[in-house]
Amino acid sequence: MTEPDAHASDRRVTGDAENASLLHVLFKVADAEYVVAAVDVLQMESFTDATRVPGTPAYVRGLVQIRGRVVPVVDLRARFGLPPAEPTLDSRIVVLEQAARVVGLLVDSAREVVKLAPSELKQPPDVLMGDGEGFVKSVARVNGRLLMLLDVQRIIGEEQIHGK
């Protein structure tokens, strides 16, 4: 595991295609650890506040400007139905690009990149999937830690961002 610069420039994780597909950015929300594919992460930024936008769902924290780009921010605590928490020095926005859209995920902390082989990712238990609308795509146990791979499309899908 390596520690990326929390203020990385606007670039994707580089390297050969095979290694890039194994790398995942790890972050915490409440007491749980989640991962997203590093190839989808543009950068990570510190978070202080966002400008609320009227008429958006409660889990859309608002808009921030990052390096000249206006980015909507999804508060994962709110999205997951967890109690709110005040931002700290560790709070981060994980900026993702999915289907030509750029969206930030507000997380409690994000400072690690982990390498996960496809064989380490397992189907989550059925109870997590509920009616098929769960946010967890896969789970992995790595060095005694339970990591959950998020289904980013389900979290930031077009219909969810615009509240349709």
C-alpha cells in the first residue's frame, strides 16, 4: 500500500494497463472502508465547504470549484443514510470521472491506494443488495480489513444527481 499525495494534480493514476486496473483508491466513511477504481479518480482535494444548490437531493452537498472546474459533490454520509459529521482536516473530495461526467465524493478521509486482484473481489452478501439497489458492488478482505468496492454509477448516476 502506498500513500498518494492528497493534493495530487489533475491526472489519472498511470502505469501499464494491467496494474492500473488493479489499483483502487481507499477511503473511509464513518467506520467503514470503501474503494473505487483508481482509473476513475482524477484527483483528491481537501474539503472545507460547498455551495448549496436549491432543489437538489439532500445528499448532494453542493458545488465546488476545483482548478477552474465546477464539480457537484455527493456527500457519502448523507447518501448512505449515516449521521452528518462536520468536515475535518482529513475530509476529502475524491473527484471521479464516470461516463464523461465529473463528480466529487465527500469522504471522511482518503490517503491510500491498494492493489486488488480480481480474484480478491467477491460478490457481496444478498442482504447488502436488498432490492438490487445497493451501493456495494464487491467486497474484499485484505490484511484483516474489509473493503467494499462501490458501484459509482449507482451512487452518482444521472437520475440520482438530478433527482429524477
